[in-house]
Amino acid sequence: MSRITLTADMTALLSGANGRVELCDDAGNPIGFFEPQPEQRGEYWPFTDEEVAEADKDTGPTCTLDDIAKRAGLL
């Protein structure tokens, strides 16, 4: 991945973003998108790193998307 260092003015503009922002050149042509990190959007992740690691270890029963669709009567 490449990295671009923003000017202070651009950083200030993007820091106020609450969601995905389309980036355009000075002629108005789209060149890409910026999406702020969740913590910058004010989102809250209620789980600790330890809780996530413990959940990742869970080897309980699993099912496929087809299993779920069958149970929902979609297949």
C-alpha cells in the first residue's frame, strides 16, 4: 500500500468526515475514496482484545451460508 502525507488543511477537512468521502482532483474528476477509521467516526467497539481472541478460539458448531438459507426457507 502506498502512503500520502496530507497537508494540515486536508487533514482538517478529512478529520471531520463521518463516513466515506469521494476524493476529486482540482478539475472535479474522482480519483478515489477516503474512509475514516472507526474510532475517528466515533464508533465504539465494545469488546476487548482478549474477548475477541477468546471468541476466535471458539470451535463450536458452525454452518454454511447454504445451511442458513435452508433454515430460512430460501432454498
